[in-house]
Amino acid sequence: MTVMPRLRAVPVVLLHGIEGTATTFFEQVLTLASHGTGVIAAQYPAHKAHAVWLLSLECFLDHVRAKEAHLYGDGLGAVSGSALE
């Protein structure tokens, strides 16, 4: 298992929609990163239950050691991301 270093700033996590992939955000990642913003374009598998998806996102954020994150979602990614507490 790879241990991720703690992120220095609050990252922007980009969540794709139901038919998208992390590559949807290619231009946004380049632009944000060029301005020194920590950015993660999350690629996640399909889940059968929304609760499982939320749990997997929380586990992912724990894995990358992001105590906080700015979430930006497209379509279902926006709906799902807004359900996090």
C-alpha cells in the first residue's frame, strides 16, 4: 500500500458524472495545478448503492489524507458529493 503525503492545502476534488471519467476534467486539472491548487480528479467504479459510493469516497479522502476538500461534481458527481457531511 502506498502512503500518500499529507496535502499542504485543501484540495479540489473533481467528481465525474454517471457517464464520465476523470479525464473529463483534464483542462481543469491543468489550469488549477498551474496556479498551485491541489487538485484530484477522482476515477471511481460504479456502485450499486449510493451509500456504498459515499463510503468509498470518504475512504478515498482518508487514504489521500485530505481532512478537508472542496468538492466539484458534474451531474451525478455533484448530487453525490453534496450528500457528504
